[in-house]
Amino acid sequence: MNEENSNFFQKVYEVAKLIPYGRVTTYGAIAKYLGAARSARMVGWAMNGSHNMPGIPAHRVVNKIGLLTGKHHFDGTNLMQQLLESEGIQVVDNQIIDFEKHFWDPFKELS
DNA sequence: CAATTGACGATAC
DNA sequence: GGTATCGCCAATT
């Protein structure tokens, strides 16, 4: 049962869906988990298509420093921040407080 | 069809 | 230690 789909994007969607409530992860972490550590940009690009994919909590995916770089792609201006705060994550100035504390590592959790 | 951009990250300087 | 540049690969222009 090897679901090694060549669909890099599809895998990104699957991992994104696995992000638990109140947790966040990074593009690089997902990319690395998929075997494309240096293709963090592709994860972000894949997320771009997540708008057509229901159930993709893209607001739980931020860059490595815990900055809400993708908030501009959401419907509103601060929708992403509100969603995160709604899950118990403190966000100030587009940056997640205690980011590493809320960081969800696919290696550690999915391993 | 070639060049540019893009929700990033790491390395070089 | 901060700035600059390259690498990734796909999509848009």
C-alpha cells in the first residue's frame, strides 16, 4: 500500500488535512516530509490550489518563522489570523506566538 | 516559446 | 548577525 502518488500537490493536501486542531506547521516541513525539502515553494503553490480542495486548513500552514505569509491569499485581510486565534493560537503582527509550541511536525506525529 | 513570478528555505558573504 | 543570492518546480504572462 504504497500511495506514492507522483502528485506532489496531492500529498501536500493530504498532509495539510492531517494537521490537528490548534496546531500549525511549515511549508518546509511538509515539503521535507514529501521528500522535496528544497521545494518548500511548491507546497505554497500547491496550497494555492487548495481553494478548490475542501478541508484544506491552509491557515494552519505558515512559513518557518511562524509568519502568516499567506494571509494575503485568504478571503479577508485578517481571516487567517482570526482562524488561528480561534483555535487558541496567539497571533500578533502576523506572527505566531510560541510558534514552536504549536508547531506540528509531520515526522514526529506521522512517523 | 522565454522570462518572470511565487503561500519558502538554506546557504553565502 | 543581517543582507543577498541561489535553488525548487510549476504556472502565469
